[in-house]
Amino acid sequence: MPDNFWRQTWRENALMAEAYHSKTNLNWEQTRYLASMIYNVQCEKKSQMLKPHDLFELPIDNLRKKKRDAPKSTIKQMEAFSEKYNKMTVKKTFG
């Protein structure tokens, strides 16, 4: 409804657009997955099989790859964890 549209804030419109794009991407991912399953059923060798992302690329694939390739933690966080782990594993002797 036009009246509802004009009452919304920019943030609400952005969230609605994001939800729409997420839903569309999920539908395309499902289609791609089903198509790869149908194709793979017809394959005689495992080397002929395709993974879903080999059929066609989706915009979300690039974002996921960037997120997957990004470091999970900083060196400082890793050192802090290592130090905490070493403190926990050191056996205490009672004298």
C-alpha cells in the first residue's frame, strides 16, 4: 500500500530490501542444488558429478567466499587464547 510505504523509514526499507534479496538468493540456491542433484543422478562416474556452485554462480557466492577467506581471529587473540590454554593445561604440583 502506498500509505504504508511513505510511513516507513529508510532503515525499514533497507531491511525489507535485504530480506527480499535473501529470500531470492535462497530460492536460487535451492534450484541450483536440485538441478545438480538431478544431473548427478545421471552420471556414471564420480568425476562427472558437479557441485551446485559449478552449475552457475550466484551473487551471494562471492560474499560467502570473502567471508570464508577472511581470518577468523587476530594474532593478538590467538596469542591470548594460547596463553590461556597453556595456563589451563599446566599440571600443578603440591609441595
